[in-house]
Amino acid sequence: MATIEIIGIAPSTYTRVARMACEEKGVPYELKPAMPHSPEVMAIHPFGKIPVLRHGDFELCESQAIAAYIDRAFDGPALFPTAPRERALAEQWISLVNTTLDRTLVRSYLFAYFFPKTADGKPDRAAIDAVTPDLRAQIGLLDKGVAATGYLGGKAYSFADINVMPILYYLRMLPEAAAAINEARHLSAYYERNAARPAFKNTVPPPLPGQAATA
């Protein structure tokens, strides 16, 4: 059977999510580096986003769809809960992260550090200060989300958790987010526990531009 190809760049949180899904499932895969909007990516994703998947003659885009395919096509531990209510809660958290938290925590906060649009290339303090209240509120939301069971959307580790762990990885490197996570005792313990999983360790990305200066 053909090897799964995950096409994207290693520092991308969503590329890492797809890789972690393969790792957790025990499915061999190859990471093929490609930038967003590159011809190879555009041939699969209509908006040029990463990651995309190729499995033989089958092509797929969007990380949640990729994880669902991996989960259904291969044997191994389930990536999504099977009980209806737990599955619905997991999908609720996946949607919250993908539609709202990613925009605040990654596109606004992280990008203001790692990909600033300032004239001197230094972190965009105005953007960071503006988004910090929302950042703290959303970290509090995640803290509340994992408080009951230690997981998002169920009683066991699932794709809902895979989907947020790469974001927390970067947030912990930056002062405002690190302070908020340290104050969120449930989320802090959640991260430390799940960061020890082999799938997380095996997919640690190379540093982003400016990461050494902010870590």
C-alpha cells in the first residue's frame, strides 16, 4: 500500500497536527516540504493552505479531514471518540480552535512575534498588547475545558487534543502567553502530560524566525 504523504512545512501547527495524527495512529508517513500556495499544494487545496495529503491516487486537504481519513482507513488507536456525546464535544472543540482560537492565538499573537509587519522586523508590540486580553480569556477557556476530565471533549486523548497541542507549544515560548498558561493550572498540567507523548516529541519543529530571541 502506498505511503501517506503529508505535504507542508514542519513549523506549521496544522502540518504538525496531521503528522501527530499519523504518529498516534501508528501509520507510516512521509513529510514532503512545500510552502502554502506552492503549485503542489494548490493542486490539492483550492485556497493553497497546508497541510495536504496524498495517499497513492487519493488527495485530500484540511487537517481535520486528513485526520478523519487516517482514523478510518487504518487500524490502531481511535483518534476520535466513538460515543456520540464525546464525539460531539470533541468536534465542538476542534471547531472552536479552528474558527476562533487559531485566529487569536496564532494569526494575531504568535504572528506578531514571529512574522511582524514592523519596519524594523521587531515584535509588533501594539498588536501584542491589543490581543493580550483575548489571549488570556481564551487560555482561560481552554483551562476550563480540560478541568473536568483532563482532556478536551471526552475522557481520553483524541484529535481535539492533538489539534491544540502544537499551538500551546509555541505559546509557552512567549511571555504573555506563558504567564497565562502558568496561571491556568489545569491547562499547564494538561500540556506537560501530553507533551510527553511520543507523537508530540517526534514532531517537534525547527525554530521559527526570531524564536531564539523570544524563547
